[in-house]
Amino acid sequence: MVFSSWFLFLVLQLVCELNGTMVKLNNGGFEDIVIAINPDLPEDQKIVDSIKDMIKEASTFLFQATENRFYFKTVKVVIPLTWTSKPEYKRLTIESYEKADVIVAKPFLKHGNDPYTLQYGGCGQKGRYIHFTPYFLTNDNAVEVYGPRGKLFVHEWAHLRWGVFDEYNSDAPFYVTGPNEVKATRCSAAVTGVNLFRESTGKTRECRINRQNGLYEAGCQFVPERKQSAPASIMYMQSLHSVTQFCNQSNHNIQATNMQNKLCNYRSTWEVIMDSADFASSSPIAAPPPAPTISLLQAQDRVVCLVLDVSGSMGLHDRISRLRQAAEVFLLQIIETNSWVGIVTFNNNAQTQSNLQQIVGDSVRNSLTTHLPTVADGGTSICSGVHEGFQVFQRQYPSTEGCEIVLLTDGEDSSIGSCFSEVKRSGSKIHTIALGPSAAKELEMLSDMTGGLKFAATDSLDSNGLIDAFSGISSGSGSVFQQSIQLESTSQSIGPSEWLSGTVSIDRTVGNDTFFVVTWGASTAPPKIGLTDPRGKRYSQKAFEIGDTNVRMARLRIEGTAEVGDWAYSIQNTHSTAQVISMTVTTRAASLSEPPVTVKSYMNLDSNSYPNPMVVYAEVGQGFLPVIGANVIATVESESGTAEEITLLDDGSGADILKHDGIYTRYFTSFKGNGRYNLKVRVQGKEKAVRRDRRQSQALYVPGYIEEDGEIRMNPPRPEPSIDDLQANLGNFSRTASGGSFVVTNIPPGTPPDVFPPSKITDLDVVLIDDADELLLSWTAPGDDYDVGTALMYEIKMSGNPLELRNATFHNAISVNTSGLTPAVAGTKQSHQFKPENFTKENSTTVYFAIRAIDGSSNVGEASNVARAILLISPLPTSPESSGVINSVLIAVAVICALAFTICVLIAIVCVLRKRKYGNFSVAASELQKP
């Protein structure tokens, strides 16, 4: 019965996803694309006008590029609340900045106007968002270096929608094909141009080959001819007038050292697009499509109604008390100033506890907490609560559009589907919190159909899950300066006279509106509380405020901006028996001049069918710059309260597709049963370990063009942030964030067999050991179950054709002897040095390698990325020191030869002169000898 309920939920959820708020494909037309302008941008009509022009141009180009299959049908542009209202601006409904497909915002650093798409999944997986800056949209100088905005939008849309990757590579802009043969990383290879080095004076010269690696010197750039005949590719240089296609199987450059080849197993971008669900559900359109319909929607003040379950089951497991604690945190610390808040409770029926009140001060916040429920009884009618929430909105506003409901329930309700139509019509967003294992299986459908957030909290008090859920419900407006940031959330069962101790690091980017909140579960008397700031100032229990209606919660608000540094807390259980004690710390940005360090966490799927793995992501950044070197721990908790901790990594191995992009990633396979799971991520940054880094994947900055008359016209050098700006000291910092909930089904009863293979190795590399005539392969070890444990064995293959090393034909390739090679524990760096058997080292021979792991249950991992080695036999030594010695010797030999030549010439002259003199002397002598 439980399985059938979850199966029905998944089917219904799929229907909601296909008809919900995310982008939809309707007869080849993409609908409901959301482009949101950041509220911190000053009003500028040119931004809106540029967006309109870009979308219209992009739709026509996309239609042509996809062989008449796709176009942009409807687009919504979200105008900030801070901009002047206009008659053409409609009311915002369920759209938001945080869930927009395209965002328009300033870069964090001065030099950072490159458009990009944030991608954290593998080949064929959708990206998160496209980022454009106001400079890109309004400055025509950007067109010269990035190409027409509409064409670039199609380039980024392919990243976002179809999960393809760039066909250029800023880190490896060239690759070797033979002795003194170097080519630009591009697709197709038919794009023509020259390789130039720009001197500090601005003049250009031909690039020089580095004899050490056979590549061009650092700083060499490929400068294309402006007039081309090559039609591909959009994912390389869409700026060229001739480019109208994606690279396909016939013109794809499999030698290019780019991310498309690495992550998509040498498939062309068009092949990946053809494998998409969009392509499968579409067909060529005979007539040209209509122009896109572009709507302008303006945000408004946040309007929220808490709709809270008070049925009889809420009296179990101390749920009603925990609800009060969590809702108090939301009302006093999380909800933004100037927001409107109302409260509804429901069991068999619904009652309004408070109509909408605007948060204009602490008195309003405190007043709202007095309306939180204290008693639980009766049945569960979720739709009654939702309907009453809409009534609360309509008492203040003529429409429910753009409003939000926070819906919490712990019970089942077979009639929940009766209000789906009303919910869809409302234009409101519903965030759901499922409390305990029996909450209605269809609850999340309300979130899916309205674009709301989804959370789940268990009855395990150790997880602090309910407070985390309420803390994660931010406005989604995009204004990080106004949003609450959670620094700490920890909860443990503490024995009598024992302590809960810890440290919270407050960095310079946060510190305003800082709260330390302690909760406890059993005694009416508070535990002993001690808190010490970085300067040594101590706060005792007396400094914490305990409310009249919630006697198991103590709160301390730090006046002004909290001191930067480590805050230490110690809480002693003074009760006679063990009780759960928790510490929660929230804060806001310290100033409007520097964005705070933030963490956002996600799962790759909202619902999953066993035995597919889940993937956990945590995005750590400041502004739009990735923050690397942090310690990131994810906690995944099942419905039963069993929690699993995993360390997320940003090392470019396993599920992590790109090293040092600020996206920390790991597989999750430790499923404990069917049902809901919730995710929480804790991030700790240490001063000497963490730093910001430049974003690695962005639109190609074209260095210049060769005009038709042969003139080289260079664009200004690409602006780069300084190392000091990038690596500014962040100090120690702490962050905690809820990643919402997800559902897993089809887990068999009992102990399931081992069905999880080792993960795909994604960082295989190869180098030639010249002296030994051997090759050295290196990689990061996978695990027994994806990236956990230890695999049993490796298979390594080599081939002259990289396509042979794909999964389907991997077994046909030449095997490499792996005797003596044993897999290490997952995450370990490994290498294998060998001399290929039956292998002749010839000049400019290209050899490709791939590896896969097999576990003890004969589960075979996917073939790795393909590593490429080119064998060059150079008559000259490779080291620069040796080259210098040879140059000196050659100069010396030349000098000696010149001296020898001069001496020879002098000797010849002397000989001629002596011959003449000798002849005259002989005559004279003969005459003297005459008688």
C-alpha cells in the first residue's frame, strides 16, 4: 500500500512537472522562460529593451540552428520592486529571481562581464541559470568581442537546456598534432585564422613553439578571419557571421582538447541535443515561427501566510512545541522587514489566527508569535487550510497572485487533490513542510505546480530539521543583503550535567541582525548557557531572553554588527535526565558594499527510483565568484531519522565535473527505505585554506579578427581581475543551509544486493616518460559503490581512435597490462607506469587511453574520460637549460669558423705575394750566378 501511494505520487508529480512553472516545450516553442533583473541594479530601461531585442534575434537564430525544430515562444521578464511602476508591468505570480532561467546582475568584481551558464551536472543535464551583466546588455563594445547578443543567447541556452559544453578551452587553447604542428582548440577545424602573440606594446607577432611541450607559448591566441565559410559551430565561435549550426557527427573535431569532448565522450553537440527529450518530442516545423511574446512582470512586497496543521497527530512526538519553536525563528529572524504575514491553523476545519500584518518592527514580529498554536486535536483537511490562506490574502489584496503559503502538515488527506485547480488558478506559491513519516504523499505536488520549496522534517530531535526547514524559506528576490543567513544549526541529546559545545565563525561579510538561539526538549528550566565572543566578552544565560509562551527557547540578539572571529558556546544540561539541546545562529550581511559568502545546496532529482544514485551539490560562493578550499559536509536524513554524513568535494573527480568551480559534489546511495529524505549542508572555511577563484567556464572573448583586406584588427585585451582581488582574505566562516527534500521509491524490502557500480573516472591523464620510453597514467580512485569504498580491479584500454573507448566498444580496444595494479580507497590519487606491449614509438603517433573499475559483485563502472598522448621524437633536447648550452656551442663554432675562414684568406694573400717576390728573387740570383 505504501509503495502504491508513492508510485501514484511520482506519476502525479511528473504530470505537475510537465505542466508546472518550469520551462515547457509546446510544439517546438519554449514557453515560460523567466529572465529576472537583480533588485540591486539601478533602473535602466536600456536593459529591458536589450533583453527584448536579444530574445527576438535569438528565436530566429535558434530556429535555423536546430533545423526548424525549436524557437522561443513566451518569455517573462521580472522587473525589480525598486523600479518605477508602469502600466505595462503585470503583477508577479509564481516567478522569482532565485528560480529564474536567466539572471541579470552586476559582477562581483569590476572585471567580470563574460556571460556564462552555471552547469553542475554532466553531459546532457540541464544547467542552473544563465548570467548576463548590464554591461553586456547595454554596451555595444560587447558585441564586437562576443558577437550578436541573440546568437550568444542561443550558445548559452544550449548549455542550460541541453547540457552541452564549450568547444574552446581557455586552459588548453591549443593542442599538438605533430612535430611543430599545433592547432587551435575549436570545432569545427575548418574555422580559419592565425596564431598571434600580443606584445606589451600592443603589436602582434607569430607565436613561438615551446620546445618543452610542443605547444605555443603562453599568451598565444587564435585570431579568426572575419570572413569564413565554415557553418559550425555555435558552441565554439557563434560570433562569426558564417556560423549557423552546431557541430555534428560529420564535422566534429575529436582531437580538440575541450570540455565537450571530455564530458560527452567525443560526441558532437548536435548528437547530444538529438539525444534530448526535447528532440524526441519534436519535429521540424514547416512555417517560420511567430515572434516571441515577452511579458513584463513586477515584483511586489512579500506576502506570506503560515498554514499550520493542528490535528491530533501534531500532539505526538512533541510536534506542536517544535512547530512553535521553528515558526518563532521564522517570524523573529527569517522573514524580511516590510513583508506581510498572516497565520492560519487547520484540522478538520481552518481558522484564521492572524490577518496580514506588515513587519515594520519587532513589536509586530512578537505579536505574530502569540498567535502560534499550542493545542492539537481533530482530523486533517489540507485543502481547508489552503483555502483559508487564500482568504487571508484576499482580505488585504484584490488578488492572490504573487503571494506565498508556508504549509506544514504531518497527516494524510485523501481529499488533497480537490483543491489542485484552485491552487493552479491562484497564482500563489506554496512551500511545503512534511513533518514525520505519515504526511500526505501528494503534498509536494502543491509545491511542484506552484514553484514552491519542498522540505521534510523527521521526529528525530537530533537533526534540528524543523528549524532548518523554516530557516530555508527565503524570499527568493535575489537581494542577498536582505536575506537571513544561517551560520549554525546543531542538535544533540545531552546527558545530565553534560555539555553541548561548539564554535561559530563570523566573517567580515556578515554580522548584522545576529541571533543565537538555544532550544531544549524536556525541562521547563533553561540549561546553563555560556557564549564568548572573539574579544573575550562573555554572555551568560541571563543575557538570553525566554518568551512567555515558549518556555523551551532562549534567544540572544547581538546589537549592531557582531564581532568578526570565532564565537564559542557551551550549554550544560541541568535537567535530571537526558534531553535534546540545539543551537541555531542566524545573521545578515554586514554591509551593502560586499556580498556575503553564501551556500546553496541541491539534489540532482526531486524524486528518484532505486537503484539510480542521487547526487548532492553545494554551491559555495561570494557574489558570483566560487569559493574553493572549504570543508563541506552534507547530512542526508531518511524518514526514520537515520542520518548519513558525506564529505562533498570540488576536485573534478567522480560526480564533480569541474575542479575548483565552487560546486562541491558527491554521490549518495545509502538509502534506508522508501519515502522522503531531507538534506542539510554545513560549510566551514579556514582562513589559510579558502579563497575565491575566477569562474572557469564563460563565453569566448574573441581577441580580434583578420579583416578581408588582410588587416589584423585586435580587440582590447580581455579585462582580468587582479590576483589580490580574487584571493582577498575571507577569514574563517561558518554556514549551514537546508537543501530541501526528495523522494526515493522502489527500494526492495530487506537487505538489497550490491547493485551500485564504481563511479566513472573523470580525471584520467597521461604523460610520456621520455627517458624510459614508458607512459604514466594518473587518476582519482573510484569506490565500490560509486565514490564510496574500494573497487576490486581496473581495466585499462588503448586505441588510436578515441571513439573506440566508449562504453559500447570499450572491450574491443587493446588491453594494457594491469598486473600489480590494485584499486585504492575512493578519492585516492593513483598512477600506473608501463611500457606498451607491441607498440612502436613513431613520430607524431597519437594514442588514446581509458580506464574503468569493477567491484567485487562484478558491477562494471562506466568508461572514463579519454586521455590523449602524442608521441614526438625531437632531435633537440627538451630542457631549456640544454637548449641554452647548445645555442652557446653553436655560437662558438660559428665564431671559430669565421676566424678560420679569415686566416685562410690571409694565408692565401701572403702566398700570392710571396710567389711574386720569389719569382723576382730567383731571376736576380740566376743572373748573379752567371760567369
